[in-house]
Amino acid sequence: MENLKPVLEMVDVKKSYFGNQVLKGVSLKVMPGEIHALCGENGAGKSTLMNILFGMPVIHSTGGFEGEIRMNGEVIDIKTPRDAMKYGIGMVHQEFMLIPGFTIEENVKLNREPLKESILGKFLGEPMKNLNRDEIRKDTQAALDQLGMDMVPADKVAGLPVGYMQFVEIAREIDKRGVKLLVFDEPTAVLTEGEAERLLAAMRALADQGIAILFITHRLDEVMAATQHITIIRDGAFVKYLNTADTNVTEISALMVGREVEVIERAKHHEASNEIVMEIENLEVNMPGEMVKGVNLKVEKGEILGIGGLAGQGKIGIANGIMGLYSATGKVTFEGKEVALNNPKAAINAQIAFVSEDRRGVGLLLDESIAFNIAVPAMQNQGKFLKKYGPISLMDQAAITENANKYIEELDIRCTGPNQNVRRLSGGNQQKVCIAKALTSEPKIIFVSEPTRGIDIGAKRLVLDTLVKLNEEEGMTVVITSSELAELKSVCDRIAIVTEGKVVGVLPASESDAKFGLLMSGITEGMEG
Amino acid sequence: MFKNKKFNIKEFLSENAVPVVFLTLSIIFVYYSGTQPAIIMNDVVARFARNAFFVLSLLFPVLAGMGLNFGIVVGAMAAQIGIYTALALELSGLPAVLLATVVCIPFALLFGFLSGWLNNKTKGQEMLTSMFVGYFAHGVYMLLFLFIIGGIIPINVYELVLPSGVGARSSLDLTQIKGALDSIVKVDLFTFVFILAALSAVITVANTIKNKKLDVTKTVLTVALVVVGVAGNTLPALSMFKRVVKVPVVTYALIGILCAFISMFFKTKLGQDMRAVGMNMEIAEVSGINVNKTRITANMISVVLSAFGQIMFLQNLGTLSTYTAHQNVGMFAGAALLIGGASVTKATVPQALLGTFLFHLLFNVSPLAGQNIFGSALIGEYFRVFIVYGVIALAIVLHAAKKASGKK
């Protein structure tokens, strides 16, 4: 290996945003044809490092960076995404870089469309040549086939389930010729297990063709299964370069968080009771990609209920429907009173809180401060944090800041202070702000959707611990929707599995994985009773 | 899943609510205006010919994500500079129109570049920006025509300048170029229908040979056109139309060529880039598309086309109100496009054509209808002003609402 030149070297890279140093000298070395894992907690600086590699405008509009990037031993200068593409760097983004209004094939071939001669092109040159639709279709089909995905290239991206969108993104990168390095930024975070396995297989096939792959993921079992080397960063600093063969999950997670990670176990479990706090009857929710088709579910007072199931089966839609974010029909009763559907305010007033799976879109006002984000719903719906002067109400800044400081400390939100904009926070810290926001309105029941999607181990623990603590100390009923069964099993009392828009079964969390697996695949025989 | 989608009248109505409402309104107004339909038709045919270019020119900025380009008034200004130059050189007829076209192109390109550049500095507020570009350009235009013309550039044609010798006259007679395009070939309505039928037949045959399959829709269209043509020439009920309605063939041919150009354009690489930029700038940028350049190009095409549009407009009208002729161009074209069922992010050639037709039909009949329904022509007059601003406001509100619901 010593005589082989690395495809990519990043040497002592440093970067600050507004005086806050997020990268303190990170080095990275990726060899040709290897799958290299980049591991670190959220907020460790992985995204910033990738933004630098890809020449994203956010880096150069905030003063550039220090350090060197070398490809095949030569120092290169990447100022725009176009430069990165020119050097053969491809990226599968964590947030989808797909145009919803375009078809799959149009997205796969975006700005790399094969052209053919046209009347206008003869006179006006290259930009006026026609798109070669046949070739676009052929290439897209080939890329999809390589991934083993059964998708129609002419379908619009807009209606696809999230997991499929990821594959479109990957198909686009695969389709790029002359690509030397592919960055996968948490590609499996939104995929189901089967999809993830297919993806890892596709990655290995690409690596065998000599393409280096930089794999960013929180799923350490995937790191162990697929990679040859691992670079670990923590708090913006380089920690260690490891041979995957010489290490194990425990060591990696220890290096990432800098402390030992234990499995989350609850002190006490909820006793099965007959006291039903919420009853969901025949709920149907029209949420694209997560359709709910008649769910019946009873939530017991003081329990932690998990809602699990594969992506796209409708589990996400349940909480969204109850909260009035998507049009829904059916009947939801909370504490004996019916909750009006299709009316977010009614749900909030019934003291039902919701932490959305879409924290950047629904959960947060990205350009507002942490303190304001936490206070908004309580201010709007309960009149908290307001000073009344006759008919006029003004925001009580002191109380808002005090409340924010309380949660920043309690939930360990890593930030420069309560007045920092949430846009610049890492994903995990944004999630904590969302939870703080939900807690500020003092709910009786809290729905949390995908609380740990795209979050590192340390933050994951904190988030789950917080939920357990709420349940144990304040008796709050918690409903967690998550794609990660192991996570649900570690904190929940009961887990409902949703398949094809319906609850196919509710099992105690202590049931075996096999039984849950059967439910997820829609097999319910022998499960009754 | 949606393959077995059947035609659903309710869905059709809700998706095409705007054109359906305006079509209904038009029919009611035509009835109450008490005017011979043939006379209305003749006027609408002329209005359509002189306005279609403006509306079509808006397609480029809409598809490039810049909304309605109210800034096409700068294109109209470029055209007026061209026309004025032709008049100053004492040209007339087709040569004058051709010279005006040649002169206006560099101006239109420059204005389009500048307003496009400004649009790039104010992403997300393009409609507002382009509207104020129009107001600002109006000021510069005034300076040019009130002071520089005659003041710095000597003009020797007496009729073109104010008696003091400085500044252009506020109303210019364009008799010498009136109808330069329109009058080349004029045929009656049903002869024109036959011409369309012939064209349609040629396209149908070509398509059929190319795809080795009969193009059913186009065949039906051709047959329908022939039937209309024959009916018009034989049925006495339609003889009024045959006598009154005259179609300027060359102007319509130019509009046809533009439509063909647009649909070809959006099959090209540049057209695809424009659509990508229009749908999501950030993703387009990351994919390596030069977003700013693409947007400026869209803007420049739009402004050049609107300049051509203003030349076609003026040669039809026969007079030039030097200081006001350009003022409402952007607003009216925008309203027409929206009436055709377009939104500020999505528009097609048929929508532009339908919208132009409906808008000018309403424009024509509303004063008389107002007179006959409410006893006051002014109400009809108010109504058409209300339509223009109302439909634009409505479209922008609907767009915002859709955007908000699309976030879910």
C-alpha cells in the first residue's frame, strides 16, 4: 500500500464560522478502490469537511478555509461544486439534491445530458442542441439496474418514497464517468435494512472498479461490514486513523464520543394498565409516501409506546395526521375528549406535543435564534413569555432567554449561546432544540418522530434518555416513531408495527426480533392473542 | 398506480378553474355587449396578433423561476428607440420595420442583461425587482427622449421633435409603417383556417411517416379545421365572419414560428438547464449549471422577444405615444398569461395563446357589456382594470399558498 498514492488527501484543514472554530486541523487520506469511513458525532465537523471538499458556496462566502487538498498527490484548489466535479469528486448528499418536478432520468442526468444535433443547434452551437432522450433513458436504466432497483426512469421524483430518492441520487453518482472519489453522506440513514444492504453491495462493486468511496455513516455495523479504513474526528479535531480489521464497534464509538457507551436500559418499566389516555380509531392520513390506511391504536397512560415498521409503510403519517399536518379522517380521543383533526391548533391546545421527523422544514425557524424557536409555540398557543400591557402583549425576552438557557444546559445543546441561529447548528443539536420546544409547552403526551435520524451516538443517547426521564419523572406519555427497531426496543414498553398503512400488531418490547421481523413483512398468522 | 386515470370532469375544472371562469365571463359579456360576434372576432384577431409576442416572451423567465417578468417594458423601450431611429432616417414600410428590429436588438440585449443581472442580486424577489426596473427605466427613457434627442443628438425631421427642437413629440404618427407586416397578406378567416388545415395535414403526414403510426389527435384536428373551413365558406350564418374578419397572415406566421421556436428551445440543453434552475437554483448550482448565466440568458431572450412584440404592436396600431406606449406592457402580458391558466412558476405555449385570446376578448367587450348591464360603460372599464390587477394579485397569492402547502 505504501507505494500507492492516495486519491484524496486533506491535510490539516481548519475552518471557522463567525469566530467559532468548527474544524481544528483535520487530516484525511483515502486510497484508490477502498471504502473509507469517516466517523464522528454530529457537530464533529464532518459536514463542514465535506462542504470544503465539494467547494460549497457556504464555505467561500464565510471566508474560505485553511489547509490543503491533494488529489493523486497534486495540490488542488476547489472553489465551486463545478471544480469538484471536474476533479472527479461525486457526492451523494444527506439532504436530497433532487429536483422534485423532474423525472428520475432528468435528475440522474442533470447537467450531464447526452446531446444530439438539432436545427437550432446547427446555428447556435452546443447549448442549443437537443437532449438525447433515448440515451438518457438507457443510461438511467443501466444505473438503476446496477443498483438492483426496480424503478421507472420516466417517473417524477416528487411522489417517490424517501428511500427511493436516495437511490436516484446514488444512480446519478454511479452514472458519472471519470469519477474517482464518491462521497456517501449518511446514505443509509433513510433506507430500510434491505435497501441498505443492497446499497452496501453496490458500493463494494464500485470500489472494485477502482473508485474510492468516502462513507459517512452513524451505523457502525455498516462501517465494520463495508470499509477498509476509518478516520475518526471529534469536536472538529482529528482523532485516529484505523484499520477496520483491527478494531471493533466498541472502540470506534468510544473514540467518537470520547467515553464508553452503554446500552440504554430503563430503570423501571410501565405496568400494563387499562387506563387508556388516547384512542385512535380508523385513522386515515393522506401523507404522500407515508399513507395511513385505517389505524386503530390505544395508548396507555404513562407508557412509552413505539411505532415501528419499514420506511414508506405509514408509521410516520400517524403522528402527522393527529397533529393536523396532513389531511386525515377518523376519530382520535384524548383523555375522553375528541381531538379535532386537520387542525394543528386543536391538537396543541389538547396538550399534545409533536417533534417532527422533518426538523429543518417543519420543526424549526432556521433563521431565528435558539431561544425564540423554543418559545414560539408556547407563546402562540398558551400566552407564555408574554408581558401584558393592557391590550398590548410584548415578548418577555428575559424569560425566553432564561427558558432557553435551562434547556441548553439540560439537553446539552452545543451552541454559542441562546441567540445563535438554529440554521448553523448541527443536526443533533437542532433535534434537541425541537424537543426543548415541545417540552416548553408542557404537554401531557409527546409524539416524537424519528428522533435519532441522522444523529450521532452521543446525542442519540441524550435524546432517548431525555424521553425516558420525562416519562419516569413526570409521568408523561411518550409515543416514539422510529425506523430503528433496536432503538425502540431499548426504550419502549410496547411497540406497534405498521405495515401497509395499518397496525399489524402490538408487542411488548421484550419480544424477540424475529417476531417483529415477521410483523414488518406483513405476516400476522399466529400472532393474534 | 395512476395509469388508469380516467377523465374526471371535476378534476378538469379544478385544474383549469381560471380559464374556465374567464371563458364563461367572456361568453356572458359577448352576449350582453350587443355587438356582432364577427366584429368582436375581427378586433380580437388584431389584438391577439399584436400582443401574443409579449405573452410568449414571458414563458422564458417563468420557466427559469423568475416569475412574471414585468421588466419586459424595457424591451418595449428598446423597440421604441428602434422605431424612432427608423422614423428619423425617414424610412417607411417594411424597411422601416426591419431597421427598427435590427436597431432594437442590441439595446434589448443590453437591457435584458442589466435587468437579469439585477434579478440575480435579488433572488426570490424577481417580480418586484423587474417591476421597479420598469419604473426606473422609464425615468432614463424620459431623459433620453426629452433631453438627449434634439438636445444632444440632432434630429432633422420636423414632425419628430417638439417645436423647441429639443425632445421628442409625445405622440408620433406612424402612418408610413402602419400595417407594414399586417398588410403584406391579409385573408379572410376561413381561408386562414384552410391554411392552418394544410399546415396541420403536412405535420400529421410527417409525424405518421416518422413514427410509423397514425397521429390520431393531429388527424382529428386537421379534419376539424377542414370542416370549419368548409362550413365557413358555405353556411350563410357564418358569412358575416367571412366578410368582416381579416387575418394578417405574416404576423400570425411569425407568432407560429415563435411558438415552434419555444417548444424546440425547451428540448435543448439550455432549455433543460433553464427548467432546472427554475425548479431549484441550489440543486442546479451544485450540479454545475451556471445559474446566474442561465437566468440572465432567459431574461435577455424575454426582453428581445418583447421588443419584437412592441414593434409588431406599433406597426398594427399606427401611432406611438412616445412616453407612455411601453408602460402597461408587462402588466397586461402577465395578466393574460395567468388568465390562460399559467402560474408564476409554470406556463406553457397553449396557456399563453389561450390567455392572450381570452384577455383581449374581455378587454374588447367589457366596456359595452358594462354599458348594457349596468348602464355605464365606465363600470366595464373599471372591470377590465380590475381584471388585470386582480388576476395578478390572485395568482401571486395562490402561488404563495401552494408553496406553503408544498413544504409539507
